[in-house]
Amino acid sequence: MQLPDHRFSTHRLTLFALYAGALLSFAALLPELISYATNTTPQDSNYTTFALGSITLLLFAMAYLYRSGHNFAINIAIIAMALSIPFVFDPHAFLYSSVPQGIWLPFIFALAVSQFRVALITLAISFTCAFVSYPSAFRSPRAIVESVIIFLLLMIGKLVVHRLMKAAIDAQNQINASKIEVNDNENTANFILDCILNGFEYGQLVYENGEPVDFIYIKVNETFETLTGLKNVIGKKLSEVMPGNTKNNDERLAVYGRVAATGMPVRVETYFPQLEKWMQLSVSSPKAEHFVAIYDVIAEPSMMGKKVTISTEQQQAFIQDAPVSIAMVDLDMNYIAYSQKWLKENGRGYKDLTGRNHYEINPDMPPEWKKLHQQAFAGVAINNVEFMWQQNDGTQRWLYCSAQPWKYESGEIGGLIIFREDITGRKIAESDLRSVLEESGDAIWISNSKGNFIYANPTAARLTGHSEIELSQLRLTDMIHEEREDELLEYLALTQNAKFTRREWLINHKNGSTVSVELTTGHLPGGRMIAFGRDLTEKMKTETERFKLFQAVEQSPGCIMITNLNADIEYVNAAFLKRTGYSRKEIIGKNPRLIKSGKTPPQTFVELWKTIKQGETWQGEIANVSKNGQEFIQFTTISPIRQSNGSICNYIAISEDITGRKKGEERIFELAYFDQLTGLPNRTLLLDRLNQVIAISYRSGVYGALLFIDLDHFKNINDTLGHQKGDLVLKQVAECLMQRIREGDTVARFGGDEFVVLLAGLGTDDDIAANKAKTAALKLLDALNQTYQLGDVVHHSTASIGVAMFNGQLSTTDELLKQADLAMYKSKKAGRNTIRFFDPSLESAMKQQATLEEDLRIALQDKQFILHYQGQFTSESKLTGAEVLVRWKHPEQGMMSPALFIPFAEESGLILPIGNWVLETACNQLAAWGKLPNMRKLVLAVNVSALQFRQPDFIETVLAIIERSGANPHRLKLELTESMLVENVDDIIQKMLTLKAHGLGFSLDDFGTGYSSLSFLKRLPLDQLKIDQSFIRDVHSDPNGAAIAKTIVSLGKSLGLNVIAEGVETSEQREFLANAGCFAYQGYLFSRPLAIQDFEELAMGALIEG
């Protein structure tokens, strides 16, 4: 695949125009040549032939030079000017009598001002034009001999002049170099040589025709000579020092010349064949025509330092897949290809850069980098340039960049390949490293291969009393006491192959005293050396004090132990060894858990480590055991031991034996804080530990959890099997819980069949802590879901668990226990044998429910409930009766729908007094209608809750209300729900039959939404089925709802029951029901629920069935 030619408009069209012009000129010349061949045209005066021939050959020459990549404009201008010289004066005087001398004029001109190749092309054109136009001039042998002689003389003259000019230029360059070496500032040169740690090369460029062709070495350092192997190069030229390395020399001269011309420093990688080394050169220019190069040997070149030898197609594919930040652009800086890393780091949000202009995407591109792009377009590779880019958004980026031209197969430059590496992090790191060195508490020196200090940090200056400038004039041996100077040199020689060595030395202070220093020395590349010094003066002063302290600790009557940060024992005193029975050899290096008895609560160690790791002192009681198994209790104080910089390096524990005192306290504690049946902590101890964990959680932000466990149906065990069996269950549950909690957690018997597990140390992340609590709760739930062996009987039991999380808030124990209890009741309602977490909405809901319960009680007392009546009609729109609907006229919230309070009333049990009030009020109204001729035939339907119906005295209550009110029982219809039919069906049927015997009717409300069995349904003494409004609402759009409604109608007919549909709101719904065979309706199409006065007005004006 050929790389697209982005220079077609300029390169190809130019060549096409030149070749076309040449061919056209030749076509015009052809008739003249034919005439010449047939001798029909004068042979010595054909001006037209000369002109056309000149133009033809000139255009061909222009095309050749342009295609070959030469400087097109300059070369063509020289040829054109050379050819025009004789032609301008007199074309007919171009030839003389015998020798064609005029043809030499263009050649002489071109030879004088340009290259030999251009001169030869000019001569060839001149010769050819002359021969075609005036062939007779070349028939004389004398003319040909003279032409050859003239040509040779001109060539010899050219060579002589060239040699003389080159010698003069070289001499002048030698003089300039000598002047520079003599006059250059000696202090600047010394500074450079002393500071540069790598190879150093300082030179002056030698120019010819404005281009650098050589340079003269002015200064080099010792490292340069070591790296390159070149000696005594000062004052010599590069071509003399490395004569056979022309390719490498040319590349270096191009870089040095560019740096000297632009003043922009660069870093390049180049290979020295004679040295067989790759070098990295950092080049800068201190002044015009001069350069400074810093050398460093590298193992292998980076990718941008290697020559690209693959095809342009391969380049494009390589760039796209490259793992580095690299891009390929054309001459207009439009993107051709780029790597994904380039797009990510430099794409400025674009998803595709192809065809986009590099400068338009980067309008804040530094101008100096654009100049370097132009140099690269001219064929000069830009390698490893560092620069800082201040972007428009205010960010600063340090970039390490290279740019190389890529070429078409023809050799023409088609654009650039740009490599970019973001080194902002490295720059920051270098700055940070410099800060670390400057702020280090240790003295740091760096010396060169001669031992002279080239760097010393402020600590080194303070340690020796010298300023940093004074230190730069000293050597390492100057700092050592003179008596040990030879010893130091011998030591450094012996350790030169070691990376780092450490030893104590006496350092000379400026004031004449000596300082004891622990000196760590290391050898660096290039013969350099680095030294780190630490003042040991104070160390010597404290040795005596340490000895005294050691004796005091060793002879202390209390047990003393010192550990490292990993709790490995590093020291114990004599009292410790005596109390534990271990020898020093047996205990050193071991963990203190070696004497751990296992009796100390795990939470104690959690708090211990948390406290001492925070750098604080911990005090507490720890139960330990001696080597012979004897247990003892110690009151222990553990404190961190800090270094001079404040960091903790060790822990020290000082212990007092309190075994005797604790034995008396333990019995009292057990009686006060433990459950006598299960042996678990009781409520008192739980609350105490919970307070401690809450306090720790508040200080540290570490989560804890409270698990409230209640055994499901435990009351049945005591009622059926007896309390002794119940106690056996409680003991087994306690043992099960103890086996499955972590060390440091607490499980307590809270009372009865309730247990509480306290989890501490769940971490600071809320999700992780919640997951840990959930995992623990599920583990306990699974363990408790088992069959318990109770003597000669077995019992299967489950549990319900509520979880309350806490951290960072100083909650009270009562609040947490209440929250866990609420969550436990939530799990009970969810079906038992499950877990539920406390949700703040539970507490809010509980408060709302408490308020609602109180308001309902007040509503009953203050008679805030009223009844509304919604009529029931036949297909002929005759009124048959009404359904009673209760409403609550709240003094603050106004009229409230039953959906807002009936569910809670059922849950709280208040539905019983509310239901009785509704039934009695409805019966009173029914009795009042019985005295009115127009309304005595109306039937009232009253909803009865499941809780009401299941009351043992339900029948007596209903009959008593009917008797008190005087209502006609045949006009009273009780509506039941399907949910009532799932339990005690026989009892339900018996109650219904008893009430039907007294004349009451029954309707099954919301039919189709419950789970009633058809086998039970046919047994119930029902009078009516009521189709739930959810099936009526979408009978025209929901085929399933329509099918269910039709099925209910058919089912009612088959069972001999009346069917009424509720929620009928449109004529289309009524028509559908009538077609299905349902002829009784209730809904907004006929009447909304109305207050008693409004309903009676409706009844007075309506046709009444019956």
C-alpha cells in the first residue's frame, strides 16, 4: 500500500509542468531539426533553433534537479543566469571564428558561484544548444582541442582557488580558536568542568558557506577522556581527532550547528562506531558559534534515536499500534496517524485526530517548538528536546520531544514523525529529590573523581561549621582528622567495589574541634563518591545514662517487657523471668501471646493495640499464664517508645501482679454481670460493654453492630413441653451463639428468649461494615435454624434477628437496643427466620403509628368517624341498596380516606371498636330507613374485618347490635374478604350459617384478588360475589382482566350467587358487564360515596328495586 502523497499539488504538478514544457519545446524544435537534416535550412544562423533547444534542455535540467531533491530555486537561478549571459549580449556572436568560446561563459559563471555539478549541467546545455544551432563551429579539430584545454585549465584553477580559500579559512579558524581559548573567562570554564559529572566537551564550530563543517576542541574534562578514550584533543579539529567517523561527525555537527544557531538546548543519542558505544549528548550553546556537550554512556538507544528504515506504510501501521505517544503529520501539520497514547494524552478531547491540524488542536503551542518543526521540515532531525508548555487552561507540562522528517519513496520529505513524552512527573520528582537532599537531617557530600566536593547540603555545612561555598573548595580527606587521613584513603581503596559502607570517623570542625560521625560512603559512576554523615556526639554522651537506666529497669520489682512494633519481645527484666518461669533465651524473640491465658476479653486487646498504635498509653488488666501453667492476673501499663524524630520504635509494658485481689472481685462480678442459666453476660454487663464500644466507636469512627435475636414461637415450648425444656433450649442456643462469634464480640442473654450479640471493630467503611454485620447475622441465623434435643423429645426452632449499626455518633444504649428491637420485629413481620436492618424510617413510622393510634382513640371518644354511602344499582338503574364506607373527619387534617387508617387499625387492634361502631351506626340507619316507605327495601352492605370475624363473641356482638338498633336483619349484608378464608374455614362456615339463620346475607368482597380455594368457596353460605374494581377498570384494554371478569360472572351463575361489580365508571364498562351477564353495579357512573343527607336525597328521586 502506497502512503498517500500529501504534496501532490506542489511536487507532482511542478514536475508535470516542467516535463510538459520541455516536450512542447522539443515538439516545436522538431521541424527545425528535420529541416537541418534535409539541408533545407541555413546551418549557421538558425536563431530559432538555438532558442528552442535552449528552452527544452533548460526545462529538462530543471526537472532533473528538482526530482533529485537539490535546492531547486538556487540551482535553476544559477543555470538560467549563466545561460542568459551570452544570449543577452548577442546570440549571433555566440560563436567566433574557429573556437566556440562563447559556450564557456555560462560554465565559468556557474563554476565561480556554485557547485561543480551545476557548472557541468550548464556547460552541457550550452554545448548542446551551440552544436544544434551552429554545427559548423565544431567541425574543426582545432576547436575541439582548444575546448578541452580550456576546460582543463578552468578545472585546475577551480581546485587551486578552492584549496587556497580552505587553507585561509582553516588558518582563520585556528586563530579564532586560540583567541577564544586565551580570552575565555577562566572561572566559567572551571565551573563547568567542576560541576559536570559526565563527559564534558566545549568547542567552537568551523563554518563553510554558512554551514558547520568542523569544530575545534576548546575544553574537555577527565570524564570525557575516560568515556571516549580520546586524549590531548584541545586545539584540534574533530576531523583530525576522528577522521574515519564521517557519518557520526556529520550528525553531531548538524546538532551542534542547530543549537548554536537557535540557542535551544537538545538531548540526542548517537552511536560512535570507533568507540563501539552509544552516547547520550545534552547540547547547549553558551554563546554564538560555540557549544557545550555533556556525554553519558547508555546501554542502548531509545526508539526515537534509531534510524527509521521501514517503509512509510509500515511507519503508519507501527505508529497506530505503538505503546508510546507518537504521531505522524504531513507538511501542513495535519495528522496522518497517531498512537492511542498520543490521542489520550494530547487529543484535547477529540475521538479522532485524522486530518485535523496539529496547531489548531494546540493553539497554545510554544512558538519555539513551531520553529523546531520548521527545522525538521528542512531535513534536520530534532532529538530529545525538553521544554515547558504553559497551556491555556493554566496547567504546566514538561515535555520531552523529538521530531524527525519522514520521506516518500522518491526521497522527498512528506511530513514529520513526532514523539512526545510527558516528563512533568519526573521534573516534580527531581524537584522533590532536591528538596529531600536539602532538608535531610543527615549531612550529604558528593565529590568528583579527584576527591573535590561538588555538592554539600545545609546539614553538612552545620555539622562542620563551614559554609557551602567553603566546602566546595575542600576534599573529603580535608574533613578527617589528620591522624586518620591515611587510614581513610586505605579504607576507601579497599571498599571501592562495595556499593555502600558504614564506619565511624572523627570529622574536623571549623572551630578546631572534632565531631564523631557515622559516615556512610558509596561510589558513583565516573569515579565520583557520595557520603552521608550522622552526628554521633550525643550518642557518646548518653551511653552512661543508658547503662544506669538499664540497671534500674533490670532490678525493678515489677515485670518489665519491651517489644518491637511487631510485638516481638526484645527485652524482659529479672522480675518477669521469675514470675513467668521462662529463661531469657526462651522468651526473647517470642510474641507476648506465649504467656497469654486466653481469659482476657478479646476486645481488651483490640483497645490495647488501637491505643498504643495511636501513640497513647494503655492501662488495663491482662490474664497470663506461667510456664508451669499457673494463671495470674497483672495490671499492665503499655506505652510507646519514641525515637528522637517522634516516630514509635518499641513498646514497653510494666506489670503488677493483682491475682489475689482479682479472685475476690471475679465472684462478685459473675453474680452481678452474668446470667446464671446460660453463663452469658446479662443485660447489665451487655449495657456496660455496649457503652464502652459506643465510646470507642465515637472516638475512632469504627463501626459496630447490635444484633437483637428472638427465638420464634418459643412460648409454645414452655406452654407445651414445660419450662425445663425451655431452659434446655436456651442453654443450647447460648452455646451455639458463643461458638460462632468472634473473639472480642459479646453475646448476652437479654431476657426470656431474647439474646443480643455486640459486634465491634467492623471498620470505618459503611458498606464493608454492613456486609460484615450481615454475614455474621446470617451465620447465626443458619446456626439457630436447627433441631434441639430436649431429653426424650426434639424440637425444631428458628430465630428472627434485627440489626442496628452505629459509628461516630454518641448514641445511647437505649436508642440502639430500641433500633435493633424494631428491626427484629420487622423480620418477624417478614415471615420470621430472617434478618432485617434497622431503617430510620422504621423509627419515624413507629412514632407516626403511635401518634395515629392516639388520634384514633381520641376519634372514637370524640365521635370523629362518619359514614358515607355508595349506592348499588341494577341494569335498569334501580337502586337496591348501598355499601357503608367509613370516613374520619380529623380535626387538623380534614376528611381522611379509610386507606390511611384502616390498615393500622387492623394491625393495632383498634379495628374492633371501630368496626363495632360502624356496624352499630349502620344498623341504626337501617332501622331509621325501615320507617320510610321509599327506603325500607334498601339493603346495607357493611365490611367486616378478619380480626372482627375471628373474635369468639362475634355472633353475639352482631346480634346484640341488631337487637339494640331494631334493624331488619334481612336488609343487612356483611361483606367478607378472601383473605379470611385461608384459616379455620370450618369455623367461618359455622359462624356464617348461624348469622344467616337470623336473616343476614353475605357478600365476598374483592373477589379474584385473594387465594380462596374453589372447593372451600362452594361450601360457603354466600349470597353474592363482588368483582374487584381492578378487573373492571381496563376491561376494554386488558384481555386478561376482561376474561377474569367474565369468569367470575360465570362462576357466580354456576354457584347460584348474585354478582355485583364495583368500580363501574363508564357506560362502556356497564355494557360489557351486561353482555357478560352481570346486572348489578356500584361505581362513579351511578353515584359517588355520599354523606347521609345527600344519599337520602338520591334515594328519594331514584327508582328502588323490589
